[in-house]
Amino acid sequence: MFHVEEGSSADGGSEMDDEITGDDSTTSLSRWVKNDYDDFDDEYDDEVYDEHQHAEMDSDDEDDNVEQRLIRTSPAVDSFDVDALEIPGTQKNEIEDSSIGRKLILALQTLGVVFGDIGTSPLYTFSVMFNRSPINDKEDIIGALSLVIYTLILFPLVKYVHFVLWANDDGEGGTFALYSLICRNANVSLIPNQLPSDARISGFGLKVPSPELERSLKIKEKLEGSMILKKLLLVLVLAGTAMVLADSVVTPAMSVMSAVRGLKIGVGAIEQDQVVMISVSFLVILFSVQKYGASKLGLTLGPALLIWFFSLAGIGIYNLVKYDSSVFRAFNPAYIYFFFKRNSVNAWYALGGCVLCATGSEAMFADLSFFSVHSVQLTFTLLVLPCLLLGYLGQAAYLSENISHAGDAFFASVPSFLFWPVFLISNIAALIASRSMTTATFTCIKQSIALGCFPRLKIIHTSKKFIGQIYIPVLNWFLLVVCLIVVCSISNIFMIGNAYGIAELGIMMTTTILVTLIMLLIWQTNIIVVSLFAIVSLGVELVFFSSVISSVADGSWIILVFATIMFFIMFVWNYGSKLKYETEVQKKLPMDLLRELGSNLGTIRAPGIGLLYNELAKGVPAIFGHFLTTLPAIHSMVIFVCIKYVPVPSVPQTERFLFRRVCPRSYHLFRCVARYGYKDVRKESHQAFEQILIESLEKFIRKEAQERSLESDGDHNNTDSEDDTTLSRVLIAPNGSVYSLGLPLLAEHETDKRPWEKRRASTDFVAGPSNETPALDAEQSLEKELSFIHKAKESGVVYLLGHGDIRATKDSWFLKKLVINYMYAFLRKNCRRGITNLSVPHSHLMQVGMTYMV
């Protein structure tokens, strides 16, 4: 075996200082590249390959205008089938266990993971509200309470529990899950790697727009036909994801500092600097235990959060009985009107604090990958919401007789004999709350990585049973650093609260727009319902947002700067990835070149199997030509492997891998497209991957030979009995099914006569005196090919990695040079390479770099 690495040469094993690169404009490889775009839109999986036709060398470039008709036959083995189920880490998510004990455990985990954020909102909501709008009399308290009550009802209960949670993508929630759902029903992705076979994945289409509903079809056509709308949709999704990252920074800062701030009530001598230092230590501990996963910590901390909710309800009932039970008047929405009438501008400012009572609503949706929809809905409706309402009612009852304590409304309202136990449980709850948005962020970033909108990062799966529970180390420590910067630079919880509102409302508005689009495009909801949902939700959110954005100069601008930086990183990565993929498609090798080179490909075919990894889903990548010109020999068998993520949560193992033959049998070239959903686990070792791949390839070849044998028999029978009315070919469909393709001949369609028919009639398709000879030849050919595969496998498997980079041409705009040559190049250099998931030994790698000028 020969071995080439970055910085190594294949010639005699001598080392060189420079990486092997190929510049299409400067190297000899330019003769390999097509300059036209004729096959840019060719659909690889619509191929029909006939080995007996010399002119049809590869089905990617086949252009046959003969009238065709499809006849369904038996399904073909065109995937990894049952063997793939043996890969560790591919178990199904079994959150829908029907046992009572399992449901109780799930309820505790739901509390510990999902509801910590919204559960700790009573710590700071009234304090921030009355800091922005001071209390003048008791009626202001009732009005503010009424505003909080109906904010809780409108956002978490009505919008998220009854609408947004149902927009999940097969159990997955979050901004990118919504985007994935839209991409699956309308071709709006900017990276053109979609294949017709993707739509035939069993989990791909949830509810396709009905042809009867003209509105859905018009929206779909408009989205697919407008590049501006596609880009606007992507910008909206990236902006929402940037706000999710910002929320995951400000949530721990706000929750922990609000809980630790209670020390000022219990210990009068404590200073704000000491509160900050204690908060910093708690945050370090919080992010350090994040790696233990949602199921472990959720089960451990779930009971603690259950005690917290009972404490909120108990303290609320105590204050209602002791101070003022008349605060129940706040359920009358008229008090909201009176509140604004009395306070006008100050009441508008108070909205920035009121929205904090709904923080954590997005976590209910984003954390669906951990739990089921019904568990989240029932837990919130029957436990969380009643406890929150009682907590706010109790605080309002206390403040009605202690207006001066509005700055620390929660801890001041706690009975003195319960202060320290409540202080302890509130800090534990704050730590749990901080995890809620962090775990949601991990899920969202994993989805964005899979859809090509975020640089690849190391992802650790923390649960063997639940594949959605993950931990991203680099992101975890990055969020900690930014969180500490926010805490140390903005030590005032009122300014942090304003930043919190900006991040939360940014996510809410993004979700509203995407869910509205889903209601129109996929659900096909009544237009009146859609209009009410969009107008009410977005209208109220814009009013709230106008309040928080008016105070951005107070220090909350830091979170906007952070969100802008994250948005720019994602945009640069997506733009560079799109440009790189389009360039690779345009530069793929022309099939005429392979025809000229012959089965030896113009070089020496050394024994062994080469797995050439490339992002190209169709066509022969240009990097293969660079391997041919750079290396002294190429493997006797080459398989082009494309790891491709499709916009579905998970791809069944039986539908994951597609095999196709490239060129005639003597070339021994195959293509394998490995399709993964954005929550699929890629943890298989390289040995298991190789074994499954070779076995599946053998199954594919056997089934292919079987179908050709049946086709040949049918041709002979038709020749004897029906005067050559049709000839058949085989179309292996992307979902594994095999179709027999009938081609009408001269007897029925004289105008469809083609030169290839004559060639075919003169080749081995014409039967001799006996029908047994072709069958024997086919069987011998099959055994010969399988023997060839076995010998190649025994010689070893080498991973051929083609690192394709892009650089802007000299005449490009300065901004494009800056983005491509420096920013995107920096991200690619420091992101995680896809091959690391297979843990391939260094001795099995062969790497060649290539640079495209764009």
C-alpha cells in the first residue's frame, strides 16, 4: 500500500514541505475539468445503466430520449439492510414507553431539563418590571399582575403548547427543525445537493401540500422559484439561531445572579461584587457538569425542581391568605388597559420586564428531542403553569402591603422561617434553569451543522438510549467564557434582564414566522386561523420588542453584538460551503475522459479498495482526476463515498445507503451515497463500516445480476413469441426498488428507432441456439466479480481523502476575498473533519488537497 498525507508525496515516499494542491487555473488538471454546465442539473438517481451499451459509459450523463414505460418488479437490495442495525449507537429513541414507572421518570426528567428556565422567572420578573415602571399605588400591582398572567397564557400556553409544539419535525424542535420541515416540502435549500431519492425516504414527507389547495402550491412554487425568498428565509433562520446562542449566554447569567442576589435579603452586609463572584463560581460549576447529559442530570435535578414548583405554589398560597386575596381581580384583562392608561410610557417600558415571565417558552419546543410532545404539554398545563400563577399571585399579594420591597419582590415575599431553605432550592433551580437553554442550544447547533449552516464541531452523545441527548464541548466552554464576560461587565440584573428580553423575543418572532409558513405550506390550515395566529403573535411580540430595544444602550447591546458575530459566522460558513459545492459540481470530471482512459484509468491499478470521500452527491469529483495525476497507481476498486445529510431527523438504516455502478463492469468503480438525518448518530468504527459496505456491495451486485438474468430471459421469450416488440432494461430506484424498463422498438414506434438498438441487437443480447449459454456466462461473470471484490478486500482498504478548498480569484471584490480567503478558510481549518467520526488509523489514510478558484 502506498500512503500520502498532507505534506507528503506519493513518489517513492519522499516527504515534501508543501501540501499537494491543485489549482484549476495553474495545474495540468485543468484539462480534466468541464467548462460548461450542461450536466449541472442532471439527476444522478434517475439513471438507467446498461452495461451492454458502449456509448452509455455512466448513467450520470445518460441522455436517452427513447419513449419509456416503467413496470414495477421486485425490490432490489440497494442499502445496508439489516446488517447496519448492528452498528452501536443506532438504537431508536424509545421515549414513548407506555409503562407507568417510565412515565413518572420521564416527568421528572422533563421538569429537570425543560422547565427550569420558565420556572425560575418569578425570581426576577416583578423586580425588573417595577424597576422600569415604579409602583404608584396598589392598582399598578394589579395591572402588572394582569399583564403577567395573560403573557403566560398567550405565549407559553396558547402559542407554544397548542401550536408550536405540533410543528415538531418527527419529535425534533427548534429553529432548524422548522427550517428542515420547510426544506423537505419545498426545495428552498441553497446548497444544491438534493436528489430525487431523498423524497422517497420513508420519513421524508410528513404531509405534502394537497393539489386541491391552490394556496399551498402557489406558496411552494413562489418559494422554489425565488432566490431572494430562499435567501431571506435562510437569513431569518440564521438570525433566530444567533438569538438562541445569545439566549444560552444570558439565561445562566440572569438565573444565577437573581438567585444569588437573595443573599442581600438574608445577609445585609453582602456587597454586589461578592454576589458577582459567587455567581461566577456557580456558573463554572454549572458548565462543568454539563457533560453528564440530560438524562442523568434531569433525573437527579428533576425532584429538586419539583420541590421548587411546590415551594412557589406554597409561598403564593401563604401570601394570598396572609396579605391580600383580592389580587385575583387581575384575571380580568381590563386591568391591563387601566395600567396603561395610568402609566402610559412607563407601562410600555414595563413590557420589557413582563416578557421575562415567558422566558423558557422556546426551551419547551427546542428540547423536544429529549422528550415527547405530550409529556411536555401535560407537565406544563397541570403542574408548571398553576404553580407559576400561584407564585405571581402571592408576590402581588405581598407587594400590595409592602410596595417598598418591589426591587426584591420574590425573596422579600418569602416567609422568614423558610428563607434559607427557599434560598437553597432557588439556587439549585437557577442552575437547572441555566441548563434548559444550554441543552436546547446543543440540539439546535447539531441540526445547523447537519444542514450545512455551522462549522463542524465534536458532538458527544451522553445517552445510549436517547439519541437526541448530546453535549458539544467546544460550544459549552465558549458559552461559559461569554457568559462570564456578560456577568462581569453587566453586573446589574436589570440591564441583563433587558438583554434577556431581546434574545427571547428574537427567537419568538423567528418561530412565529416559520410556524406561520408551515401552517400555510404543510398543514394547510384555514386562512382565518393562520391570520389570527400570525397577527396576534407577531403583533404582540413586536410591541414587547419595541420596549426592550428602546433600552439597548443601557448595556444590553453586548448581547446584540454577540448575536451579530454568531450570525456572521454561520452566514460565512453557509456561503462558503454553497460556493464550494457549486464549484465542485461544475468542475466534475467529464465522462468522455474516462472513456478515453479505458478501464485502467490511464495508470496502474494496484490491488485493494479505495474509498474516496467527497461531498459531491452525483458525478465523478474532480479530485479523483487529481489522485490519478498525483499518485503512481490507483486501487483496483474505487468507491466514491458521499456522506450526505438530508432534511429529516433520522434516516432508517435500510434506506441509508445507495449503491450505483459507475462505468462498465471492467472499471470497478462504484458510488455510495450515505444519507444521514440531522439527529442520526455516526459512531461506527472504520472496521465495521468497511465490513458493512463490502457485504452490502456484494448484495447489490448479486441482485443486479439476478435482475439482468430475468431481463435477459424475458428478452429471449419475447423474441421467440412476439416478434421483438420490446427490449427491457433495469432501473434500480433510489429507494431500493427495481423497475423493468420497456423500450418500444420499430414494430410499434418506428420514429423512435435509435442506432444503439442495432448495436444491442448485434451484441450478446441476441440469443444463440440455447438460452443456457447466456445464463452460464452471467453466473460466471458474477462469481468472477465477487472473487475480484474479495481479493481487493484482502489487499486492504484505504481511505482517499480529497480536501477541496476554495480561494477567490484575483479580480474578485475585496469583500469576497476577505470572506473566502480568510474567514471561511479560518473556519475550515479549525473545524472538525468528517473522517474523524470513523477513527481511521493514520496508516489507512491517503490525503490530497485541491484548490478551486471561484
